[in-house]
Amino acid sequence: MAGITLAQAETMLAAATEAYTTALNQKSYTIGSRGQQRHDIDKLRAEVDRWDAKVKELSRGTTGMRIRGATPT
């Protein structure tokens, strides 16, 4: 995800959260004898988690791996 800004990640997190919340309230519907699943809740939850992690990463100001407690040799 090179080039994603914090503002963009926050916008995507808000959109994913809204989609997830909407899906929870309207998981499926039936018309007559036919039913249909509106959204895959697990996939939406994964998107919320992914964008939440990206926002947290960008908020820390890091894009790479953090190493703690290393002993120089």
C-alpha cells in the first residue's frame, strides 16, 4: 500500500466501518420464496481491521518493522 496517506486510510476506515454496520443491520432479505445475502460480514470485518491497522501504523509515523530490545554486536 505504498503512497496511502493517513487521511486516505481514515476515509477508507470510515467507509469500511459504515458498510460493516449497515451489513449487520441488513444481513439478508427475502422476497416471496427467494432470499439473498446482502454482504459477507466476515469480509467486511476483515476490511475494517485492515484499515484500522493501517491508520494506527500511519499515526505512529512508521511504515517499516520496529525492533525493540536488540543488543548491538
